[in-house]
Amino acid sequence: MAEHVTLAIIGGSGLYDMPGLSDSQEYNIDTPFGGTSAPIIVGTLEGGQVAFLARHGIGHHITPAEVPYRANIYALKFLGVQRIVSISACGSLKEEFAPGHIVIPDQIFDNTRGRVRSFFGEGLVAHVSVADPFCVDLSDQLESAVSAAGGVLHRNGTFLTIEGPRFSTKAESNTYRSWGMSIIGMTASPEAFLAREAEICYAVMAHVTDYDVWHVSEAPVTVEMVIQTLNKNTALAQEAVQILARNLKHERHCDCGYALASALITRKDVIPPETRQKLDLLINKYL
């Protein structure tokens, strides 16, 4: 079993080929919520253990709605991960957020429809605070790493998550702009919420690949457009992750590690034994 995994990266499988990553091992972890999107790769980077997980599977065969979000987060928790950086493609809903830029958002708007958003239920109720859904401390460290890697960076903004897998209509895109949304993608929800329930710090390095479909002087977003921009930014993402791993603070200076402390509302004696066992990894220290 991996020990002292300091950081996890959820993104594309191309990040596995990172310069400086050594002693890689593959973990296939079966969870109460099924298998993960792909085997989790754990290796040594800058002297620490870092885990990598391909969100859409090896070869990108899992749609955004089909990603086993609960299994992915649970498996990383099982490995002892305390911090997750999500590397995500996004469309821009603001003129100043141009393709090729990086956004580290501070808010999220969940506009998905059919996804399971919580580990809880089946006789155990938890109301977790996500007023600030992204860890500020980890976002600060990620900002420093991206800046040091030379990325054109925008700090803060609201990440709108849509169901997908289709792209937006122009009417939808213009509506999202009128709401004040900053960037748009398909995977931040429910990943951020599940990470909070698992008491794991979570931040996003969002790579702007296009102007969605609202920008009249730009071509509508296509898969080819997204892939081209992501390929150009892979080296930047790898360098930023390497810098982050090198400078990552050992202690967590945030409240993410205690998110469940005041969230569990169900009386202990009425929690079904099978539910308690299923969620033991998350709730044991409180029960």
C-alpha cells in the first residue's frame, strides 16, 4: 500500500509521463462505490508521494456523467491523500479569460442534473458546508506554482458545471454569461463536494480551451480545439505540478480536514450498521 501520499492529481492520463516521476506503482482499489476511472498511479515526485488518476479512464472512454466520482474520491482517501488538484478543461465566459490561460476559481455553480452528489444517505444524513467549495490554502499554493511555471493566470471566478457531454447552445451560453459565470466545464461537480465530504483539500487548475459558443468572432468550440489547447498546456501543467509538489506545505492551514465535525446530524444509535461500515473510512473518527 502507498504510504504518505501528499498530493493527488485528477486529470488526463498524459500527466503520468511527467519528468522527474519515479518508482511508479499502479493501484486498483475496489471501493464500496465500485471501481475507479482508471488504476491510480503513485510515484515519487520532488521527494514526496504523488498520486495520479485519469478521470475519464485511459484513452478517455468515460463521459462526464459516467465518471465514478464517489469511487475516485473514496479510493484517494483510502490512500491517505489530503490534497487534490483537479486539472480540467473549460470554456471561457469572459472576454479576458482567453484560450491558453489558466483559471483557479473560488466558486462553483452546479448545473448538472443526474449525478450522485454525496457519500451520505441510506440512513445517515450529513449537511456539509461548501460555502467556499475550493480550499483557499491549496488554491494559494497552486497559484504560486502556476505563476512560477509561467502560466497566464486568473485567480478567482465561478466555475459553472454542466451535465454534458454535449457543448452548450448559444442561448445557454449567453444565459450563463448573464448570470455572471466565469468559466464552464463538465466535471467539477460533484467532485469538489465529495472531496469536502471526504475532508480532502480540493483546488482546480482550469485550462481555458475556447470561448464556448457565445463569442461571435471566434469559431464554436470543437473537440479538436479543446485537444490542441490541452496538448499545448500539458508541459505547463506538468511543471506547475512539479513545483507544487516541491513546495507543498506539510501542515494544512484550513478547515477542510474537519468538514464533517459539525455535519453529521443522524443520532449514532439509529445509523444502520451496513451504512456505518460502508462509510467507516470517512466517519470513524467522529463515531
